[in-house]
Amino acid sequence: MDMGKKTTRTILITGGAGFIGCNLAQRLLADPSARVRIFDNLSRVGVEANLEWLHRLEGAERLEFVKGDVRDAPAVAAAARKATEIYHLAAQVAVTTSVENPREDFEINVGGTLNVLEAARLSSERPFVLFTSTNKVYGSLPRIPVEVERTHYRAAIPDFCGVNEEEPLDFHSPYGCSKGAADQYVRDYARIYRMSTVVFRMSCIAGPRQFGTEDQGWVAHFLYSTLDRKPITVYGDGFQVRDVLHVYDLIDAMSAVRAHLPRTSGEIYNLGGGTVRAVSVVEMLDAIERSTGVPPSLCYSEVRPGDQPLYIADTSKLAAQTGWSPRRSLNDTLGDIYGFWRGHRRLLGTHQKMLHAHELVGEVA
């Protein structure tokens, strides 16, 4: 480490070994003034490979890893010591898992977030805290009527620009409840304790180093399954629309809200690809076939309860207050995931074997 360059930022990333966390850590390590501390329990299959990758990067001498669980309040407080910024990404992320085990979902997403907030509140550093929430806090969006247009749903509302932050909360599923309760805690800590906090209610985030499963990272899951000739389950008719944001554009947004404190402090922002980067399930599958030359193997099942037929984020508030706008296209995102697959086929193959073994252990248990 160049001793002439003093670190002035100490950054804690909870869940930092995961997909978003490791991409964020990579960006931060490029800043010589940043010291990065990753706090992760490594429960997600395959994330050790992300840590190994980070430790090979330039600037890795400023990277610290702490193994711990956000449900452990003393461990969180110790990890947050001296932190000037906290990016709280650790979470239970699957709707299906929340339905199977709502108590664990609550303890991780609500209890874990409260532990992070308390660690920040009691810290002498008074760190900036960014929390990644979800569009699932808006429920199935019954207020927005939809109609079929060729191979996707469209909003039957004139001049529809996406869902903005004024949309009523409508928690649907234990996951929606836990993330929604957590994001309200984060917002209220800014009001009650005058802390610098920001909430991102995120759409679909995609990009390199995403392992992709049916419940998380559906774009990567579709691509990898197609390339590995594995069947893909489409729930409903496949006309459901989501806006997809490249993980690098998400990290740009994180930088933007921090750069515009105190204007952004205490705010909630809907974050996604917007109308330009909106795509239906079947349209993404078509794009994958065109890109790879491999036709996906599909099977269809009933639509899942609470599924949003259409979700597109209106990001105009974030743009107006910070100047942020996404720079990567849907093709860029798909291309970067495809490039990651080509360069890491052995890693992804190992991940799938480990995931399968993990599932078998769960069945036995």
C-alpha cells in the first residue's frame, strides 16, 4: 500500500460477498482513499469465489473480510466500528423462501436491518447508510390496469412512465412485509435520529458475477439454463414485464446519492431500468436465443401469488435530485452476463453442483 495515500473512507458492506456487494467492493477498491470491510455469513452458495476474486484485485490490501451474521447485534456493531459509510445489502432475498420460513425472513430482513441502524446510530462516526429494498413493497399493483400488447403487458394508463415513490405500499408475501418494514425503519431513523440514510426500492438488477437462480437473478438464470440445456419454468403466460438495470448503473446510483448529501438524506428512490429497459419474460427468452443461437427449453406453470404483471420504475426523482441516469442498455447487460459465463464456465458449473447438493441436504433435513 502506498503510505502516501491516506484512507479517508471506511466502508462497511453487509452481504458484501454477494452479487451486488462484490461489484460494489470492486468499484470502491479502485478509490485509493477507501478501505472496504465486507461482513457476510457466506450462507449463499458460491460466494467464496467472489471473495477470492476481490482479493486478487488491485487495492486488495485495503480489503477486510469479517465473517458474521446481521442477526448478531454485537457482531454488527463491531463490524460497523469506525465506518463512515454502510451499504446494507445482507438479506433474505426470495419470496418463496419467505413463505416457507417467515420467521427467519423477518429476523434477517427486519432484525438485521435494525441491528445495522443501531450500530450506525451509536457510532461516533455517524455513517451514511444505504439500504437496498425492493419493488415488492408495492404488492401486485392492482391500481395499475394492464392489457396484452403482442408479447408483453402494457399499462392501460395514458402516458404511463413507471411506478413512482408515491405509489401506496401494499406488502404482499412475508418478503414484501419484511423488506417494507425494514425500509420504513431506515427512513424513520433519518427523521427521528437525523441520520444520513437512503433507501433504494429496486427492480431487477443484473450483470456479471451473478450466479442466477429461479428466485433471484432471473436474467442470468435464463441465460445459464439455456446455455446448459436445462429446462426453464415460466410462471403464467410469460408476458410479465420487468425493467432491468445493470449492476454498474446501480453502483453509479449509489455514488450519486452519496455525492448529493444532504439533499438525498432520508429519501426513498425507486430504482430500475425504466421504460427503455423494460422487457417481458418471453421477450428476454427470445433475446437470449438470438444471442446464443440456443433455443430455451420451456415448461409452463401457474402464475405465482402476488406476482406483478408489470413493474417499471419511474426513476425521475433520482435523476432530478442527483443527475443520475442509466448508461448500459439491455443488450449491454445480457452481453456482460454472457461474457461472464464464457470466462467462468467451470466456476458456474461448480456453483450448480454445490447448489444441487445444498438442496439435497435440505430435503434430507
